[in-house]
Amino acid sequence: LVIACYMERIDLSAHGFYITPDIGFDWTTGKGKPFRYFTYGAAFAEVEIDTLTGDFHTRAANIFLDLGYSLNPAIDVGQIEGAFVQGLGWVALEELKWGDGAHKWIPSGWLNTCGPGAYKIPSINDVPLKFNVSLLKVCS
């Protein structure tokens, strides 16, 4: 399948960008919000998909982040791991239920599954078998 996609020039990766709202800084007054959060990183996941059932398992995940100076790298790594698994649940496990013709008990236009109390939360079985998080070292 991968070779077929390659031959047809089908991109098997996902890309995204975020525009941070409400940032700006007045250099003459020294006031403003020059940034809200500033970090760089990359994540790579190897996923195995059963093409008959649609079931999947994340076999490996590698995450690299430049956080600058970390107060406690162990806490940061735990937060990163948790965010990855939560994001995996959000994009792959959550079944969105909107108020529409198929869900008449939900008010029209309302998202019923908008929090962890209303959708399937990832379990230990959803954590990648190989899970590596690396924080880049700060050069002096």
C-alpha cells in the first residue's frame, strides 16, 4: 500500500499550522504581548491499521521538543506523553455527536461530546508500544 501511494505521489503525512491570536508589542512603550507560548517540536508516529475492520494500534511514537530551560524535565516529559495520548483519543477515538437529524435528543448545532465525560477516553492499551520523548539540550 505504501509503495502504491508513493507511485501515485499520495502524501501519507499530515501538516498543520497555528496562528497565535492577540499578539503584539509596542517597542516605544515596552508594553504588549510579544508571544503567548514559544516552543518548537516534531512528532512521528508509526500506526498499524487493520484495513478490514478499521481498528488501529499506534506501534511507536517519537516526540522531539525544544522547551528551552526546563525546571523539571520529568514533569515536562509526563505532560508531553499525556498530551500525545489525549490528542490521539481526540482525533482517533472520539465520535463526535452533533445535534442534527441523526441525534434528535441533542439541540440543533450543539456538540454533545465536548469533554472527557462524554466520549471514550484513551486507555493504557492506546499508548504506543514504543514511546520516546526527547527534550533538546540547551546550549550555553
